[in-house]
Amino acid sequence: MATPPTAELDAHPLSHVGNVRADNQDALNASLFPDQAGALYAVADGMGGYEHGGIASAVALETLIATLSAQLASQTMLQANSIEQALRRGVQDANVRVYQEAVRLNARMGTTLTAAYITGATLHLAHVGDSRAYLIRKGKASCLTNDHTGVGEMVRARILSPDKVRTHAQRSVLNRCLGLELFIQPEISRVSISSGDVIVLCSDGLWSAVEDDDIAALADNRTSAESISERLVARALANDSDDNVSAWTICARYVPEAAAPVAAKRWSFPALLRGRSHAG
């Protein structure tokens, strides 16, 4: 498959320590891949209930980018499955690196990781934990990731109503995250995007305090990515978020191919196990 035409993206990261935490354990990072006409955006949320959560989140994103760069540079024919294999390898390497760093520091470390790789009209996602990826299209927000938490499992099993997720006492208790074991199984997915779409990657400090309808309303593609990130973070803080608050906003100003519509999930929610029961 030939390298796809380049999408025109306006992207902006913003992170705030929040109203409660003493330090910010969220991390945001990005990398451009001009040879593949691609761009990577990622958020990680270190577990505040464990030691060195900020180190875990930063190390995870640095390792993901390094592995993805090496993997994609070796591809002569870039295909969708090669991108997904590179993302999977990147998350696995990030997991091992965080685990090794925890051993070196004699500490227990963990982090979420949600990454979006955009090339042409395709958004590839790699996800572990409870940071979320949203697609906002025509005024509606669709959550593209699943929360890797016990509460998330209850919603998927139809034991718990989706509207109870944000206020559930165990909302932040993860059953999957980076750094606690030597093997991790990331959630890998792909979706088509269109001109005018807005993608938001955020830590749970944001989505737990801002309803999906409000995220859609604030992510108005007629304004800048910087303005959207500022609005989202400000709303979470105003709504008394009890965590670090972080958002990557990516506005797709132009996408070179027509895209099929994205089906919204019946529920939208994702998660990590940290010092909220750990605390992040």
C-alpha cells in the first residue's frame, strides 16, 4: 500500500495538576512520522497510589514513541496491520520498560496508556487502562475505548448502568495497566475519520468530571485545538475533578479520503487502578 496523502491536523496538549493532587502524574507526548504521512498522539496517567507514577507515565510514552519509530522505519510497504503491529509492540515494550524501572527503583509503578496514530483517513488506537479516546463528529461524542476496570466490566456485562460509572466508588480500580506484570494485552482498534472530526484523548481526571454531551459541546471544530483543550480542562476543574486533568485535542481540518460514519457505542467509559484506589 502506498503512503497515504497527509491529513491536515491541528493538535494541542494541555495538562493541569488539578484541585487536589500535589503533583501531576499525567504525561502527554506526540511524534510526527513524515515518511509515513502519520502522526502519533498519546496520554498516560501514572498511578498516584503507587510510587513514581509520573516516572511511569513519562517512560511509557517515551518508549512507545521510540519503538514505533524503529518499527515504522523498517517498513517498505506501510499497511494498516503493520501500523497496528508496531503499536502493539510499542505498548508491550513500554510495559516492560516501566516494569524494569520499577525493579530498578525497588518501587511499584503503573500507568495507563492511550495512543492515537493518524494516517490518511484512518485513526489507529492502542489502549490500556482508563484514559479515554473520544471522536466528536457533528456535535456527538463517541467513546472509542473501553475502560479496563471492574466497573467497566460490569457495564459491558449489563450489570451496571453506564450512567453510574462516573460516580461509582470503584470507578478508578484498574484490572489492566502497564508496569505491574511482564506481559500486557493492549486493546488495538481502528476507525475512519473525516474532515471536521475532533479527537480527544484524556485522562480520567477529565472524563470523570465532564459528561460526554459536554465534551461534544466544548469540542467545537470551528475553534482551535488549543481553545478546545483549554475549555475541557477548565470545565473539569470547575466541576471539582479530584485528579490530574489532561487532554490532547486533535482537530482534523482536512482528511484526504471520504470516511464511513462511526457507530456510537451505547455506553462510553474507560479506566486504571490507581490511588483513587491507588490515586492518580
